[in-house]
Amino acid sequence: MTGARIDYVELPSATAHELTRAFYAKAFGWTFSDYGPSYSATTNGTTDVGLQGDPGDALSAPLPVIRTDNLEAAFEAVSKAGATIAKPIFSFPGGRRFQFIDPGGNELAVWSET
């Protein structure tokens, strides 16, 4: 899926670093660069994601939110890539969104204005 971007967020991925990395590559087409054996990050533009695979350095994860123009296509993509849907598509003031849990246990949201 092209066009899906969030601001740089570091997510802990110690329990499933490779699965987490593969999930984002499959669901959103993101590419990663490795910075040592336990850290990967996107380097695609002004907003990037870091995957922290070292449990000693991992912080508590916030809920990053990914914006998309096609919420249904994003829902299908993350489902097919292996996410667990935490909250199906729902409306909120300003748009609609859903939340999912990736293979590393991180919870994220995807939203659209329509």
C-alpha cells in the first residue's frame, strides 16, 4: 500500500523483530535499513519508524497512527499481513479508523478522513 506514512516512532520488537519487520514490509511496502543486529528503521522520507529489538533499550510504545486515503484497503492489507484486529473500523470526530496489533505485540491505528 503506497502513501501510508506516520511520524517517526520507535517500537519495541524484541519478541519478534524479524516478524515485525516483515509485517510492515508486506502491509505497507516499507523498506528497512539495519543498524546493528537488533535495530531496523525505515529511511523513506521525512517520517520514519524504528524497530527496537533490544529489550534492554526498548521503551513503552505509544499508539502511532497511520493516515491513509483508503481505510478499507488498509484494513485488508494489515489483516492479510498477519495483524490481529484490536478494534474494527469505527467513526470518530474527524474520520474513521481501526486499530491492530502487529506480530511484535505493538498496537497501532489507521485512520482516514472519509
